[in-house]
Amino acid sequence: MKKLIEYISTETKIENKTLIEKDIIIHQMLTALSKNNYFYNNFAFKGGTCLTKCYYGYYRFSEDLDFSWIKQQEFTNKSQKKIRKLLSKKIDNILRIIKEISDTLNMDFQESKSDKRYIELGGSNRFTTIKTWYKSATTGNEQFIKIQINFVEKFYYPFQKHNAKSLIEHIKEKEFTFLFPEYKTLLHNTNIITYDIREILLEKCRAAITRRGTKTRDYIDIYIITHKEKIDIAKYKKQIIDKTRFMLKYNKYIQNLNQYHTEKIILGEEEKLLLKPLPKEFQKTTKKIIAFLNNICKEIKNQ
């Protein structure tokens, strides 16, 4: 792995080898998940990693894998008790899949729902956070890949099919396959079901106002989507409000929304995730995005 990371760093001119290593493992996991029929047919890929791998290329590193359960109709007209029981079985299935993949990749993962090192459940099983661990070849320290799954969600737009691309898609295939035959799957695009770009925008706006603390990457992603798609974010106000309200059944989102107030975005530590410089108009546009989200927040609180 160390020689592979060095090679990719040289070829891509990306200096942060720890993030290169994490991205390699993320892509290996995503590829393995997409080859599992149960996972492929039931989960939609979303979030920042989806944006870089399926939509806009590597403008920044993203460190998590985010998914939502597709078949929401399964929960219609069911009691909370039945939904919780149904979700428990679905979580068992996904934990078995993650365990198999982790073992193949020599990662540390256990299926114990009570062990918070590996699994955290929230919202009566509706939200699952999974951590699978590896020893970094670059630092020797223990690191983890975080997989977050929303089992209950509100969708506005139809799902899409995309090819998820890896960081090395532009590297010479012949040379790479000769040097690293055991990693040749990194050269192959991974077919996966994803969110529509508008759905990602709605979720990014919701995340920005319901997270604990401000995450600059949310605003970077909102800026990139609106810039690339030439989207007027104000046209999505009602959907953002509705999608946010949908999550206000859960206490942590209510608490975070009540504490939300942002004036300015400072890149800080998250600047190291950027692979391309942000355009000059980023700060100016982001001020408008912040003002828009602050107003949405007030509107939700006042209703």
C-alpha cells in the first residue's frame, strides 16, 4: 500500500498521502458495496463523496460514505414498533456485508450493535453510523472509514445511476496495472445508484443548519452545486424547509437548529481537503447562501 500511495502522490501531484490512502480504501469499499446485490438495489449514494466521485470530479477530498435506504414505501402505515423491528433486520444485513468487506480489506470491524467503536444507532434505528478501522500505511496510526446510513428519508427527485470514479482515473492504465496488479480495480468505474444533484443540494442545505457546529465543507458543496448547475437556491426554499422539518422529529436536529447562526465561513482545517482553489467569488456568494439559510432557520423556528 505504501508504494501505491507514493506512486499516486507523484502522478497526481497531491502531497497529502494520508488522504490519498483514505480515498483508496473508500473506493475499494464503495466498489465492494456496489457488487453486493442487496446493497446495490436498496441504497442510494449521496453526500460529498458522491459529488466528487459521480458528479464534479475531485475538487476536494471527502472522508465518509453516505447512503439512504431507497424503498421508503416499506415503512408506510406501519407502527413505530414494527418499523424499529424492520430496521433492526436491515441493519443486521448491512453489518454482515460491512464485516465481509472489512475482512477482505484487512480492516477491523465487529458486528456488535452495542460497541460504539464500530456502530452507533440513533432515532430508533433510523440512523446508523458505522466505523471500520485500518492501520495507516503512511502514519502507522489507527484510522477509520465512516459509513452513514439514513433508513428513513424524504425524497423529492428520482434516483440516478452513475459511474463512481477514483482518484487515479487519469493515470496510465497499462503502467499502473503492471506496477500494482492487485489494485487494478481502482482503475474501473463503479456503477451505483445515486441521489439526483438537486436532492444532494436539499440535503446539504439541511445539513448546514442542523449539524452540531459549522462545517465549511457544506457551504463549499452548496456553492459548487449552485455554481456548476447554475441553480438559484431560492427556488428550492420550500423543499429545503420541508426536508428539514421532516428531520425535526428527532431531538438532536431540533437542538442543533435552535443553536444555528452563521455569519461567515472560515476555511481553517478544512482547507487541507481542497484539491482545487476556490474561485474569487466564493466568499461573496457564500455570504448570500448564509443569509438565505439564516432566514430559512428563522422561518422554521417561527412556525
